Amino acid sequence: MATDARTLELRQLVNKKYKYIDRKWDAVFWITAAFVVGAAADITKQLFAGDWDFWTDWKDRQWWPIITPFAIIIIGSALQYIQWLAWRFPTGMTYTAVAMFACTFIGRWLQWGAFVYYPMNFVWPATMVAAAIFADWVLLKTKSFVLTSVLGSMIFAVSWWVSNYIPLAPFVQPAQWMDRVLTVSDIQGIEYVRSQTPEYLRIIEHGSLRTFLGETTYVSLVFGATVAIGGYWVGQFIGRGLAIWPIGRFMKKW
Amino acid sequence: MQRRYRRYFLAALLATMLLVTLAPAAQAHGEAAQEAFLRLRTVGWVNVRFSSDTVMQGETFTITGVAKIMESWPTTLAKGNPNTGYMGLIAPGPVVMLKERTMNGVSVPSRIDIKKGDIFEFSMTVAGRRVGRWHIHPSFSVKGAGTLLGPGMWINVKENPDGFKNEVQLVEAGGGPGDTINLENYQLPYVWIWLVITFFIGLAWMIYWTVPKRTVTNLAVTSQIPLNTDGMDYGLITKKDHRNMNWFAIGTLLLLLVGWIYQANAFPTKIPQQIIQFAPPQSALAENAGIAQTRNARATFDPDTDTVALSVDVTNTGTTPLTLTNFHASTLAYAVGGSPGPGVIAVTPQAEVAPGATTKLTLTTRDPAWRVEHLLPIGESQLLITGILVFRTGDGNTALSEVEAILQPRFE
């Protein structure tokens, strides 16, 4: 099939050498934006799901899989839109995940470990990298934000749970303490003093959702996946309405 | 010019040094910042004792005492009906660890049911963790009200030459005792390895897209093509990219699968996090709570001499004489003695109330702590002083009685 002139023109544009715009500008963009994106994602996570991410005894099977995917997909979704629109890279979610993990890791290690001495096995941050890779992959395959919001968000929520339940597993083992059987994470939460966070503030599963055969996790995952779709569109609004649209207006004026 | 800059620099250096060296370190937990009514009318503390002020890492000391949910609990807190409480510690981070907590004789790992008037004889076994000198308070948190502090003490935690562990015993699948683990670093390498592996997969994904490919200049093309295309026709994304990303996704999926199988085998027995809430049994002190009844309480404060004088009609409804031994108001504790001063309260006409009698007692204390601790509610909307009178009965028991006095301050 003959290639039309327009396609050839755009192909040439892809490989065009610019005099003043070299790879340094790429590095400047990716490296400087990483701090902003990491911080924005971490702050959003802390606003919506702070305690669930801070403590192992909050990482329960009911609320954690509902609240956290919603909180962390927002900025990832905005970046997915921006990076797909501008560079045609399926990287927004993964970029957010990597930048956020680096920021959070340094924060936990410095602020929670070195400054206030919490054991790191009590305050480790959740990872969204695996979930983000799947969400970016769905965007690459579908090339559609609508499909990514539905399929990608659902896969995101479920794979986020799987990838974080793996490190959580040792801390939900039963242990004997104060005349009772508790999980290791419960003991961490009580032994390591959290002065202004009395235990009754902990929002975790109280019952077992028996009407759903007691399968709390599955119910939460389905609900969490649905809520994540909402979070995805909140992110899309941020990406489209608060980032790209004002820039477009400014460029037109300029 | 250079000289001027040098001067600026030296001035800034000097200012910084003065700030750092002259500023006192924060050495308490802000209890004096809480309003007086919060501390006087919510949770009363009686006979709080620390068994030691120096421990090694891992060594324990106990904090014992009595906490009373005051009958005079303000209607503005927890809707006037406190129902859930949590006894804990206030410390600058986890410098100590809570190893055991009993309330009225039973272990209380977590939150409890409470109501106005409840009396809890508590004991907390606390282990030293972080080397240093730390200010520790017992605390009682009430849902809807916040955390209320008890009397604090400085605790020295010394380094343990034998090392330090925080051991907990797991429960095996059959219910028997399992491995003993050290909570300080249990499975930390496992957690980090997992998190770092996922991080590097993400990093690899990013490197794949950003290092060999140009970024910023793509905008010249992407701005001219529809959003729902991957730009394959123009070489933005290639078939090879698709293929490689499939492998990335498959690899990530396999990693999750391997991780899942590993955790299922390595940690086969798991339970959900536990919520424990119950009402501890009644304290023996609660049985004697009605013996000493107080009425018509009034208090005065003389700022010149820091004197608080509290007069109250005490009725002994018991069958043996009551002798007033102590008075507690929030974190302040006084024993009945000769001349009033810090820690000592004088009682006139006498500390004893005969069975069936009503006696007007006047308690006088001369203590700057009332002002220093901001426990006089002058300037607040309720001029009241609330505390707990501790009586010894003729048969050797202890009876607590709450007193709420109208405060008549002499304004400065």
C-alpha cells in the first residue's frame, strides 16, 4: 500500500533533528517532573489513604483494597493522559508509581525510621508498580481511555492487592499476646507507641460480610475496582481540565 | 562589597548559632496547652506510679494507678456520653514499647467500653527500646474527645550490652506455639526485596520508553494525530514495542504468581486483623465509690500566694470513719499533711468524717503548679475546679469521691 504524503511527513518529523532541542531536554523533563509527580501522588495517597499506607495493622482486607487503589490511581491517571497525549508513551501510571515509591521510600526511611524510630517492617509503603504496569499495558493495547478506565482500573485494583498482599502475608499470621490470639500486625500497632492514634481510630474490617459467604476480600476487591474507575476519571479530569486545557488556552493566546 | 557580604554571612551564622544554642528543647507533650476543663473534668488520675526511672533496652518497668472517667464529663465532648476508650502511652515515638496492659485485673490489648463514673485500676508493663532520656505519660483516649494525659515522668533507657530483641510467639496451624520472632526486623528483608524488585521492574519499563526514544520532540507529531492511535504509522510506537511490552506484562504477572505461591507456602496460617472491644470488670474501688458524698463545693484562688482553698461538705454514708488521705486534680497529686505546699494539702478542721456525719472540710494547697500547669480555668467559660478526694475507710479500704467546686478567683 502506498504511503501517503501526510504519513511520510509525520514520519520525518518523528526523526527530525532539532538544533536546540536535544536529549538534554528529555532528561530535564523526566527528572524534574519525577519529584513533582512523586510528591503529588504521595500527597494524594496520604490525603485519602494515609493511615492504611503507614501501618501494617491498618492494611486490612476490607477497607485497604477499596480506599488505596482509588487514592493512588488519580495522579497516575492524570499522568497517563498527559504522557500519552504529548509523547504517545504508555508510561504515565508506571512513572507515577516509580516516582511515588522513591519519594515514599525516602520519606519512610528518614521520617519514620531515622527520626522517630518506627521499625520499617511496621511502616513499609505499599507498591503500585505492578498494578501501574498493567494499567499502562492496557492503554497501549486498547489505545482508549474509556477502555483503560474500565479494564485498566479493574486490573489495577486487583493486581495492586495481589502485589501488596505478598509482603503483608507475614504480618497477618496469628500470634499469642496478652492472653489472646492477634495478628503480628495488631501487636506491632499496640506495642509501638502511636501517641495520638488510639486504636479505636483504626478503620478496618469489623464484621465478615457474611451475606457474601464471608468472602470479604473478593467483595472489597470488586468494590475497590469499581471505585478505582471513579478515581481514574478524577485523574483524567485533573489531566485534561487542570493541566492540558489551561496550557492549550495559554498557547493559543501566546 | 566582599567585606559587606562577609558581615552578612557572619551575622547569619551568629543568629543561627544563637537560635540553636539558646532555644530550649521541647521536653513535654503539650499537656499544659490543653484547657483546664479538659484535663480536670474528663479523666481523673489517682496514685500514678512508675516502678523505675531507669531501664535497659528490653527491660521493663510498670506504670500503675487509677483512671476515673469523671461524672462531671463535659457535655461538649463525645456528646456528653463517653463510650469507647483506649489506655495508652504518650512518648516521643516508639522509644518504649507496651508489653502488657491490665485494667481491673484483666489483660486489655486494645480499646474498651467505658461510661461516666467508671474506675479503672491499670497497670502497664513497658519495655525500654530506644537509648535516651524520654518523657513518658500514661494516657487515656476517649472516642469523640481525644487523648488525655496522666502524670508523666522522665525515663532513662540505657543501652543493653547483650543486644535488644522484641520477641513475640507465633501460633501454628494446629493452635500450638510456633516460632518466636523478633518484631524489630521480622521479615524486613523479604518486604524490601519484594518492594525493590517491583520498583526496578517499573524503572526498567520507564528506561525502555525514555532512554532509546526521544520524548519532547514527539509533541510535534502527537499534536497532529488523534488521541486513540498509538502512532505506529509514524514510528512513535512500533510492533516491537508492543511485543516487548507484552513480555513486560507477562513477566510482571509471573512475578506476582511466584510471589503469591511463595507467601501461601511460607506463611500458610493467616487471620484478619483483630478488633477487640469489651468492658473490663468493675474495680473494687467502684464498690466504695458512693461512701463519701460531696456537696456545696467552692474554691478560691489567691494569685499572690498561689493558694487554692477548696471547701466541701462531705457526707460519710458508710459504717466506719472516713479519713481523707489525698487529693488529685488532673496531673497534680497532694497528700494530706501539715502545712500546705507542693504535693501537700492541709485539711481543716480535721481529715476524718464520722459515719453518718456531714463535715465541711477545707482543703488548702499552696502550689505554683496550678498556674504553671494551666489548671486554673481562669479565662475559660466554666470557672470550676474538679478533682478526686481519696478516703481511707475504717476497715482499710479506699473510697474515691469526685468533687466539683465553683471557683471564685481573685483576679490580678
